[in-house]
Amino acid sequence: MTTPTRRKPDAVARKSVPVTAQDTETVERLRQPASAERAALAELLGVELPSNASEGEVLQALVEAGRQAVEQQVMLTGYAALAAARNDEDKMHERAMRARRRGSSED
């Protein structure tokens, strides 16, 4: 899979974030062009990091991947809540509309 090289984002702020030893190890693996972690991140984002990605570029890509995952989960939760909120009246209306469409196609 060849994906386009990652475009540098329009940064609006630079934050200081505490990282664990595990975070540091992950970032180092992500900086290695042939690592499984880097391939996984490229798959998640749909773009590849530059071959000589800086620590900052890798951290920003991880933040972006996390943001996208959170947004996707919010949408899934919203869809589930919407489906759960459907009541019997909604279901009866849908059945009636389907029946009406079937009836009109027979004419």
C-alpha cells in the first residue's frame, strides 16, 4: 500500500506533555521506517510519516490518531443511542411506509 506522505498540520500551539518510558519506547519504534507500529499508524491515519519523522511529528500523529478514534467512538455511541431511542410508534410508521411503497409499486 502506497499512501501519500503526511502533510504537516497547521500548528496553533505547542504543549508540554508528560510521557512514560513506554510512550518514549513507542515513539522511538514509530520513528523507525520499517516498524510494525509505524505501518499500523499509517493504516489508521491513511497517510505515512516522512521517512525521517521527528519526535514531534510522531507525537502529533499519535494525537491525531487518538482524536480520530475518540470522534469515531462518539459517533458510534450516538448512533446506538439513536437506535435505542426508537419507540414502537417509530417502528410502526416505518412498516407502514414500507407497505405503502410496496403497494404503490404494484399499481
